Amino acid sequence: MSKNIILCGVGGQGTILASRLIATAAMDKGIPIKTAETIGMAQRGGSVFSHVRIGEGTNSPLIGKGEVDLIIGFEPGETVRQLPFLKKGGAVVVSSRPVMPVSAMIGQSHYDADAMVEYLKANVEHLTLVDADKAAEELGSAKVLNVVLLGAALRSGELGLGEEDLENAIREKVPEKFLELNKKALAWSRE
């Protein structure tokens, strides 16, 4: 089994923790894994993305264009930005909740989240839209969007890991006082 995954979003959404949960789950199973993260703008609400390569024969952590099996998008615009990496027939799991990029906030560009979602619908064959607002309301917290998206990715069949693998990684990486909430978030997309 070999999987190439990109996680993308905006600083503060939990993108890096989600990639570390995937990495921990793979390592615990003895599966080779390589990761690379771009986090320089994370504190300023800028673009954040992680390349995650699971399986044998991965010599570099960076994934080339047209080679990604799965994009986990924390935000529609950042997901559209990463689409050139998606291989033909690849899958996208994306939050429908927009987070306006800093450039749009300061008037340097226009951002239309609905147009981004429509673009994804028109251009991605295997698309899973996650209602982040509904998840936050039902779980009582927006801070577990990362784990909600991992649960949706798990159910897409493209993650290459099982729910128990991710639950064990959550136990290892998440503070105990947040364990129950994160386990509920992982299971949320089941309903």
C-alpha cells in the first residue's frame, strides 16, 4: 500500500496536527512514512500545507504534481490551490467553511468561497464536502475540524488507515482532557 496525501488549510486550523496524527498512525503500524510541512505563515493566517507519503518506495517527502491520491482540505480556496497535485481519479475531502485569506482581508484580492466549492464540484470526481458548521454545532467545538476531516477521509477509503489506527494516534498526541471530544469528532462523519 502506498498513499500520497496533501493536507491544506490556513494557519490555526489544525492542519499540522492532522498530518502528525496520520504519521503516528502509520508509524505505529510499522508503515514507512515521510512528511514535509510548510508552516511559515501559520501564525498570520496564511497558507499551510503538508505532504504525507505512506508506504514503501517513498524516497522524498515532497509529492509531485499529478501524484496525490487524497487532498484533505480545511478550506475551499486552499484546496483549489492544491488541485494540480491531485492525480486523475484522486479524491478530495474538504470543509465547506471558508476562511478568508489574509490577502483578501487587506483588500489585495477577492475571495468567493461559493465559487471555490462550485469549482471543486465541477472538477473533482471523488469529492466529499464536510459541513464544518454542522460538525462544530453538534460537537460543541470548532477546534476539532481537523479530526472531523480525518474521519471523513477515513470513510472515503482513500486514507489507507483504519479508525482504530487513528484513535490510537489521537490517544498518543492529544492531551487527555480533549480525548473524548476528538474521538467523537473522528466518529462524527459516520452519521
